[in-house]
Amino acid sequence: MTEGLLYVLSQPRDGDEDEFHNWYDTEHGPARLALPGVHQGHRYRATDGAAPSWLAWYDLDLDVLHTPEYRALRERRSARETAVMSALETLDRRVYELLDDQFADGRSSPTTTPPPILLARAMTVEPGHEPGFHSWYAEEHIPALHALPGWRRTRRFTLVDGRAPHFLTLHEIDDPAVFATDAYHAATNTPWRTEVMKTLTADERRTFAYHNTVQTSGAPAHH
């Protein structure tokens, strides 16, 4: 099985938030989590003031997205689902394949609770510069970030479906206060990073805070 990520950004219209959340937590999310091969799903809200302001992400086997069961969810939507989705200001659906997964502190598996904070970086690199981009991540950037307190894990992905930058990096973090530290500033301001940033043709930075966990029962779990 190929490990992947379903990553969906959405923005309800003002005044539609309650219906949007109720639909997501009781119908939309549970229907996806119930599929074999979808391992977990979580919802996050933006903390950076940017839109779309809601993120849902699912860890899954990419094969599940090609099953009749999953296609049926998308092709035979309920009247409620059709109404809510047609009223969204933004729906940005992306599918990624896992490229690399590294844990801080010598861990080899995720903690039992979802990360409180997600830092998501989506980037496209000029052709020919991708090897240097990957080397910088592996040899300098991830080790420096993983030395910071509360930095849990870094996963890197490549885009397989959607209109978005080609690479996604998801950083799992305990506390947003780390972004204000001298150590974070030093880790993200190096000569090598400066050179790598010059090779990007797209660069998207978003921060999100945990909202709830998708449940098959339709009752969202809050940690």
C-alpha cells in the first residue's frame, strides 16, 4: 500500500459555519473515515488569519481513493452534502503521496494525540534544483527544527492530485511559541536556506491549530 494524505482546505460563507461544522462532523467526515484504508482524520482551524480557514486531513492508503466505495461518496452525494458544498466559498482538495516521515526525539511512531499545531509548507521547485532542495531538507533543515523544543515530527509529500505546489511539508508542533524563539529564527535563516528559497516558483506557508478528530460515529472527539 502507498501511504498518502488527503488534504482539504475549505471556507464556509459567513453565517454558514454552524451548518458547515455539523455536516462535516456528522456526515461528511464519518463517511470517509468508515472506508477501509482511511486510518485517521482530523480537522484544524487557521491561526494565521488567512483563508481558507479550515483544514481537514486524512492519513490513508492512496488505493482507497480509487475504490467504488470512495467514488460513490463523491458521485452520489446527499441533498444536504450537495447544498453545503455548493455554498462553500472555497474548496481546495489535494491528494499527496508520502515522501519522507521523520520523528523528533528519537521517536519512531506518532503520539496518541493529534499535534496541537500544524505548520504546512507547500512549495514548487525549479526543474533541476529538486535534488538540492531535498538535500537541504534532509541534511540541515529538518535536523535543526527537530532540535527545537516541542517539534514532534516532519512529513514530506508529493502532489498526485489537485492544483497546488508540488511538495508539501507538514510539521507537527506542540506550541506556537516556538516560532518567536531565537533558536527558530536561527534554524530558518541560514545561507543554505537562502539559496534554496531562490529556486522556488511557489511557496505557501500556513499555520493551523487542532479543532477536532473525525469519528465514524459522527460525534467529533476533542482532546
